[in-house]
Amino acid sequence: MRAKQRKRKKWLWIIGGGLLFILLSAGIYGYSIYHNVKQTANLMHEPIERSISEKRPEPISLEKREPISILLMGVDERKGDRGRSDSLIVVTVNPNKKSIEMVSIPRDTRTKIVGKGIEDKINHAYAFGGVEMTMATVEQFLDIPIDYYIKVNMESFKDIVDAVGGVTVNNPFTFTYEGVTFPKGEITLDGEKALKYSRMRYEDPRGDFGRQDRQKQIIEAVIKKGASFSSLVNYDEILTAIGKNLKTNMTFEQMKDIQTNYKDARQQIEQLHINGKGRKINGTYYLIVPEKERLAVSNKLKEHLEIDTTS
């Protein structure tokens, strides 16, 4: 047992979620677990057509600890239907500043859909052109490179929460959603309740912005739970849930590099917000984000990525 512990390898699992985006860290002990992790990573791997972002002149160097960005996509795919992205969260990771910044893009945000030539809700990009079109559209909207994506089916996300033994969050107010009452204060949620907790929108006085905060609460809770030693007890269940429910363009080797060079970024997580005003255009509701607001968020992310800001 001690010999296995000396072989300990820590991994940064970045799990994206349909309604949340997940960063899960877990320690890996011994060859058999290492082998299973590698198999899971290979099962998750789903490359995209482009090799690097058009907004990044040179390929990213994980060995040099260059800040990276990840698009977490929660989708509602069903058999025979690609679906739409129910949740889009951009995560920037800066190991030099030992910090992570997260921003949810409201799904009703009106913007140009890259490759489609129209303005529409940003979450429709996935229905039109899948992962590639969504990444390109988010890149244009925020004017930053998107290096990696992680996609998870919303319905399957509850398996991941259950695999880490549930999560604990601090609920700001009491509400009932789909037959479940969530009391104010610290509450512990299994996978199904976590999914409902993160989906409620209309009873929240802050609407979609409140929903986004609850999604990010779940993400942070999974990060902390996944990073704990106790979660290793269920590593088979965790890996099974990840392998079935997640897709990413990260390779196994890139995941290893991220764990080695970026794990300290977990020390500080900052949540950003995109604000706007709702408006109906031709009978359809959109969130209109003022250019000043979009530019402010864009520059904050650029600063964290250590690239030039826009005046």
C-alpha cells in the first residue's frame, strides 16, 4: 500500500457540464488506476477539425505554463437530435496567477453565429454547426481564443455528481422546483437534485443570472469533492461516468501536462457576469448585451490570459 502511495499521481480532471462546467481533480494511485484513467481519456477524446484557434497566432505551450481557455458546454442531446447548448461557460486558467476565472454566457444572448451568417441566440450555434461553430461563435463574441472544449450531456451530468458522492452548496433562498424543495442555507445534493437545483430559472428574482450562479456553485463543489482523497473510493464509478458522458479535444498527454503545470490555479476561482437587457425581436426573446459590457468582460478575460486588451 505504501509503495502504491509513493507512486501517487494527481490529475486535473476538467469536466464540463451542460448546465455547468466541471473541473474535477482526483488523485490516482497505482498502475491499474493509471491504466483505467488513460482508457477513459481516450474514450472521451473527440478532436475538432481546426488545430488551433484563429485568435492565437502560435500553438499553446502547456509546458511553458501559458494561460489557457476552456469552453464548457452543457447540451441536451437526445437520440436523433443534436439539440442545443443549454449552458456555455468559459473558463480561463492562469497558473502564474494561481487563479481561474469563469463566465457564463446567457443562452439567449443575441450575437452573430459564425459560419451561419445570421444573428441569433448564441446557444443555437450548436444546433447549426456543433462544437466547431459554437467555439468559433464564442471566440468572436468574447474576442478571445478558445483552446479546448469539454462537452457533457445535461441529462447525464447527474451521474458524475453521484459518482463523487454528491455535493454540498450554500443555497441563497428557499425555492421549490419540479417537486423538490431546496431550503435556504447549506444543503447536500445528489445528482438528480443537483441537476434540478442548477436548472431553476423563473422563480429566481435574478432570472438566468441566478441560474448561472447556481451552476457555477455546482462546478466548484465538484472541483472540491473530486480533489479530495475520499473520492478515490469510487474511482471506478467516477471514471465510468466521465467516459460515458464527456467529450473533449484534450488528449491524455495534454491532460497530464495540465495537471502537472496548472493544478495550482485551483487556489482562487473568480466568477464574472455578462449583463444585458431582454428584448423581443420579431416575436423572439433575446438578451442584448451592450458593447461596453461585452468589451469589459472580454478585456478582463484577455488580461487573465495575458494577451493584449482592446481599448
